[in-house]
Amino acid sequence: MSDTPRIVAVCDLSHLPRSASGADHLVWWGNVGFMLIEGTGFALAAAAYLYFMTQAAVWPPEGDAVPDLLWGGVFTAGLLTSELPNLLVLRWARAKHRAGVRWGMLAMSLITLALLGARAMEFHSLGVSWYNDSFGSITWLLLVLHTTHIVTEWGESAVLTAWLFTHEVEDDQFADVEDNSNYWTFVAICWLPLYVLIYWTPRLS
């Protein structure tokens, strides 16, 4: 009796692709789930803002300044404009354009860094401290919450960019770039209602 183990073919998987992207990739669904969770966090923070506003006799309370529009507008314009190169990077990733994704991701990393500079000026020009009252606390919370996503995205983009320039770009890396681009769009879209709450709700209430 032979001691050699017998190999039994249960299923022939040779016809399956070696890699996938988009909705065919498991990580894509993980990214979608991540955005749903974080979107819920944004929604809860926005609901807290509206709750505090309805409980106050005047919004913002007397003594609090209405956030200045300048740097909030600069950041918002820059964020929306960044969608143009971001969508271009997404197109290059789907087309598996190696040079495009390398230089596109480098550009997005630098753009994100510039936006963080504009966000720093936003904090500086808010005109209200986080410890003043409910208005100050919730305004800072909304800004800090969104800023953490910008910082996280910049870190991810920087690491991915370094990898793209130092390693061979394969299908999995193209899928990573696609997920990164989709996440940046999520961050940009989530900012729009927060921008309205922070800068325009106090002016209209």
C-alpha cells in the first residue's frame, strides 16, 4: 500500500480570473461598508448639531461669533475642485494606466496636504472655542470629525503613492487606487451638508 497521498480534484477553478476590481473585489465591499459606518457617524453628529440648535433660544448663543466664510469657502472650493483629478485617477485605475495612477496619486497626496492647510486656517478663523458652549463644542466636533477623515485619507494616499513608485503596479494596486478614489469622493460629499450646518445654518436661523 502506497503512502503517497492521493490528490482529488474537487472543482476546476482554472477559468476564474487571477484578480478583480470594483464590485467583484471583496475589498471594494469592505470599503463600501466602511463608508456606510462613517456616514452614520456624520449623520449622528449632524443630528446632535440640530438638536442643540432647537434647544437654544438663539443660535448661535449670544457672545458667540458666526464662523467666518472665507476659509470655509476656500476649503470647500478646493475640495470640490479636487474631484476633477480624483475622477481622472479613478479612470486611469480602471484602464490600468500605470504612469497615470502613479503621478495622479502623487498629485492627490499634495492636494490633500494643501487642503489640510486650508482646514487649519478654518479652525483659526472659527471665532468660537470648543469649550465655550454647545454651539462651540458641536461646531468643533463637526470640523474635527471631518478633518480626521482628511488626515486618514492623506496618510493612505501617501503610503499608496510610495508603494506605486517603488514596486511593480499589478491588478491589486489598481484596485487599491480605485477604492482610494471612491473614498475621497465620499469624504467630499459628506462635507457639503456639514458645510451648510457650520457656516450657513447660524446665518439663517
